[in-house]
Amino acid sequence: NAGVMQNPRHLVRRRGQEARLRCSPMKGHSHVYWYRQLPEEGLKFMVYLQKENIIDESGMPKERFSAEFPKEGPSILRIQQVVRGDSAAYFCASSLEGVRGSGQPQHFGDGTRLSIL
Amino acid sequence: RKEVEQDPGPFNVPEGATVAFNCTYSNSASQSFFWYRQDCRKEPKLLMSVYSSGNEDGRFTAQLNRASQYISLLIRDSKLSDSATYLCVVNSLANQAGTALIFGKGTTLSVSS
């Protein structure tokens, strides 16, 4: 499967635990984006990364959330001390180039459904 | 004003019908426009990019009016398999990278036999 790979598909955590969501972009894509979709809501941008760099984290909550895209391995979205309000679908997308001016679309993974008990 | 607004729907149409979705965006400097499709609890899938001159892909036609900041999607000869939520998507120029996509909440289409 050459598409965007996310795991796990479903993740259950208790309040106060940590959640780690993984994303491997499409082959050849070096731009990764994370989005969150709350129930009955549209997708909201969280963060944009290139290898080893955070380019835009304007959509990330200021506390408890972090993201990385190391030189080797998948991108990781990390949520510390999870709360009920973190329950959502988290989608990762990748693109060949940055969106600005190029019209390059983003291709999405299947998402991780995070449930907080 | 929301950054991307869409008809809330739902649109319930019979097979074979023609249906049109509308979308407006607030940032006049936006440069890239897309329609995505999202099936229930699945990932968004790119349906088509939207170009200034308008573009067509089979039964689907997209139009962009930059002056009015308006985007449309027309689906002709609706199929049962077209039932989904259609997302209007615009790129954000909130920062230098201009890379974030702004999604509308989506318009739900239900095609019945």
C-alpha cells in the first residue's frame, strides 16, 4: 500500500495517559500535516512538518500536544495527559510539495480514532 | 464570518438527478481550492482540484469565481455511490508557508433509488 499509513486505527486511553499517533507519508512525500475532526465538525488543521522541522503549528493547542517528523521513521503526534475533549478522529495527510502556490493536493490516511475514557 | 462556508444539507435526491453544492471563502488571497469527499467515519479523499477556468471530470464540474469568492460543485446523473459528505477546501495564507488547508463542515448528499 503506497498510501498514507496511520496507526493505530483505534486508540483508547484513560484520562491522564499519553496518546501517540503515528503517520507514514506516501512514498516520495516529504510534507506531513495533522488534522483533527471532532464529532459533527469539520477537519481542523493542527500542524505541518517537513523532515526534522515544524513549519507551521498554528493549529496546535498550546499545551499537552506535540508533533515531530524525524529523519528516520514516521511522524508522531503526541498528546500528554489526555482529557475527554481530546476524543476525536486524527487524520494525517502528506503532499509532494507545500500547498502554497503549487496547487498540490494533500492525500489523507485512514485516521486514528482516539477515545478517552 | 467562517473561513469556508457550505450549504449544510442534507441533500436527498433520486438517482439520475443533478445536484449543485455551493461554497464561499473569506480570504481573498487564497490560492488553491479543492473538493474532497468523505464517507462516514472514513478519511477525506480528493475529488478534484478547482481551477479558475472551471474544470470537469466525468459527471463532476467545479467552478471558481474569485471575485465573489465562491466555489461550486455540480454532479450530474447522480449514482447511489455518490452518497457522501462533500468538503469544500481552501488553502490558508495565514502564514508564510501558506500550507494549511481550511475545510468547510461539508454538505451531505444522499442519493436514493
